[in-house]
Amino acid sequence: MTRAIEVVYENNVFKPLVPVEGIEEHERMVAIFSRRPVKKGLRNLAGTISHAEARAMQKCIDEEFEKIEGGW
């Protein structure tokens, strides 16, 4: 069985955030850990590109939408 569950690390122990079914008490498992991605709001992106880059990006978006306009 392979699945991902979210855990929190407290007092040197990994604790699942929700009950885990299908695993017996004291069953040995192999775990692979990765940090949970941090979702950042759009406000954090403000100022990360120049006005020229923003205009070029907007032009590209506009061109792509012009290709599909009327197809919705």
C-alpha cells in the first residue's frame, strides 16, 4: 500500500493529522517525507517582475485568448 498522509512533527514523533485506516498498531512502515508546499497569495508576487515583463506577459495572454475567442 502506498499513500500520502499529512503529519505534524512534535516531540520527535510524526503524528498524522487525521486517523489512518488500514495500518495495524506497531506495524513497521517505510516513510518518505517532504515539506508541505506553502501556498502564497498573489500579493506576495507583487513587484517580482518589471512593468515591461508584466506587459509582455499580458500581451502573450491576450494573444492566446484571441486564438480561442468565440470557441467557448
